[in-house]
Amino acid sequence: MKFGLFALLFVLSVPASADDIYRDVAPDGSVRYTDRPPHKRAKPIQLPPLSGVTPGKGQRTFYTAEALRVAARFAVSVESPTPGQVLRTGVDRAVAAASVMPGLVAGFRLIYLLDGRAITDQAVEEMSVLLPAPGIGEHHLSVVVVDPAGREVARSAETPFIVSAP
């Protein structure tokens, strides 16, 4: 009896396939990718394989950046400064920070936009960068995720913040 119960629990705990990837959207809109079903009704997403070769039993499938770009729905947001935050010139360090869900895939990069203009010469992998000294007044920061070819795949909402005199 104990062995049968153990075997049943083991079978129920093993995922349907080692290569299955699941996309789960939380109530707050955040997106998470996992190799385990987030709930009983979860169905794996379909990703095209790296090549036309079908993996044999026990072999893993690898995916190209293009396949991930097409299949993944990146969620990018500005973490710093926070909406409406007041930064004082010469006192507060102006740091732009972003978060990317499900994470920044190898080869993908970020472009930080301050008032619609890129603040770095090229797209970067860094999740935070120093902002150039913005003038006094209201500013807007947004972040763009680009794929290895430089194509935009996701963009955050603009986050307004204020720079004031010390």
C-alpha cells in the first residue's frame, strides 16, 4: 500500500515533458515562464526548435533567440525612479533601473529613454544606469527591450519624475 501511494505521488509530480515551457500571468499582470505547470489547467506554450532535428528520448531542445523573441512576451517596467518621485539636483543620485520579465534573454538588450531620447550610445545589458543630470522640471523615463537584431520587442510605460532645486 505504501509503495503504491509513493508511486502514484511520484508519477503525479513528474512533468509531462522535460522540454515543456509554461507561461503564467499573475493577477497584477506580471508574466512568469517556468518548466513546471503553474496550475492544473496549464498548457505548455509552443516554441519552434533550434533546428529541424527532432530531439531523441532524453535529449533537450534548444531555442534560437528568434524563436524566443516570437514566443516570449516580455514585460518591462521602470523600477527607479518611481512615478512622481522628486529628485534634488546635486543631492540625489539619478539612477534609472528596470525589470524585465521573464528575464533578459542572452543577446537581448535595453535602451533607456529619458524624455524620449536614448541616454546611452548603444543598447546595454545593465538593469540600471546612471541618468545624465536632467534639468529642473518634470521628466519621463521609459525602457525598451531590443532583440539581437535591434528590433523593439517590448517597451515600458513612461514613468514621470520631477527634478527640483536642492
